[in-house]
Amino acid sequence: MKQQKQRIVMVLEFDGRPFHGWQQQDNASSVQASLQSALKRIEGEPVSATAAGRTDAGVHAEALLVHADINAERWSRSRKAYVHGCNSLLPDEIRVVGVRAVEENFHARFDCRERAYRYQIWNRNTASSLHRWRHWWMPRALNLDAMREAACHCVGRRDFSALRAAGCQASGAVRTIRTLSVEQHGYCISISVSADAFLYHMVRNLVGNLVEVGAGKRSPEAFQDLLSSGNRSLGAATAPAHGLYFTDAVYDTFSSRGLIAAF
């Protein structure tokens, strides 16, 4: 008799350093493959996991939401199997930090109405041994006021072709950035951004250009001109992956970050 299925969402926290991104691929380790392997051992059959968004190699996550269909009876009997059970089978760099049941037609990617990222920069004249793979080391002092002024030009709905990587396969480049902030705590500068969706490498290209503004290599007005040009080749180099974190996925009735506290 066919087992009844329950669709659930799982919130993942992971260190992206050992992985070639979220998506499963041949001959390379991935977060998706690791999670599906753990679920297969619990379920006794292959399980497909779908994420709110893909992350590149080296990118971290604090609250990436994924959905999967699992055994309804086991779920009702022991929901902890999908947190503690999975965590016992996952590599140390990945942890399930929240779960909940959802409707059978829920989709982690297509139902997501807002995604959020944070980029961390270590702004000190010497690199940190403790934060080496958690921040982009930037030894030159950065002008945060200039970076904030430039960031204001990004908020709202516009064409972000100038921040779009050459390999981007999206049909269009119009996106809505809802929030964008530049803050400093100690030596760490955090650039936090949320949008309805992002283009390939959009956040890392945004950060690379804001850092150019902060370093005095480009004025906030010139940054606005770059956005208007739609020409990626005129922009700064892409910021490295290891400073980037997926921080939240927002849906109509819950968010991935909220499920961590709820659990």
C-alpha cells in the first residue's frame, strides 16, 4: 500500500566552505545531496529536497528553507526525527534548525515572496585568523556614509542588469530591492539586503561596487550612473563568496528565520 506523504519545510544552517553550493551535482559535494542522503536513510527511499534559492560554492546560510515530502505516519509519531535524526546523519557543517508541516502544494521557491542576504566585510588593516572564512578581508578604510548614499539608489523596483553576472539565465533583470543597509560593529561591516528575488551574483556584485564607493574609487553618483547604464562590464569585480550568508525566506504566513525561534 502506498504510504501517505506529508510535505514539510526544514530550515538549514550551514557553513558553505566544504560545499559546491546548494544544488546537487556530479563529482562535487553539495548541501542538497547531503540533506537528501540523510532523509533517504530515515525514510528508506529517495527523497527530493527543494530550496527557496540556490547558493554558490562557499556561500553560507543561517536560515535557508527547503521543502520535502516524507512519511506522514512517521512525522505524526516523531517530528524530532527530522531535526535530531537528520542532524545525526548530516556532516557537522550542516544543521536542521527548524521544521514544520505545510500544505501539499506549498513550494519553497515559487511561494517565496522575499529573500534576504547579509554580506560581511572584515575592515581592519590585518586579517583575522578567526574570521578568515566568514568575512571578506578589506584592509583599506571604507567610507560608510558614501556607501549608504550609493545604496539608496538601489532601493525600489528597477532593472539591475549592471549587477547581473554573465551566466545569469533569468529572462529579465527587473527586481525590487525592499531594504538595503550598511552597518558597522567593531571591525565588521555588514551589508544586509532583501528583495522579491535576486539575479545570479547580484548581491556579490552589489557589494563589490559599494566597496569601490567606500574606498573612494567611485562616487555615489557614478554608482547611480552605473545602475542606469545596465552594463555589467563597467562595474567592480564580484565580491568573494565566503562573506555571503542567506539569512531569511519570507512567505505569506511565516519566515524561515521565524521558524528557528518557533521550534
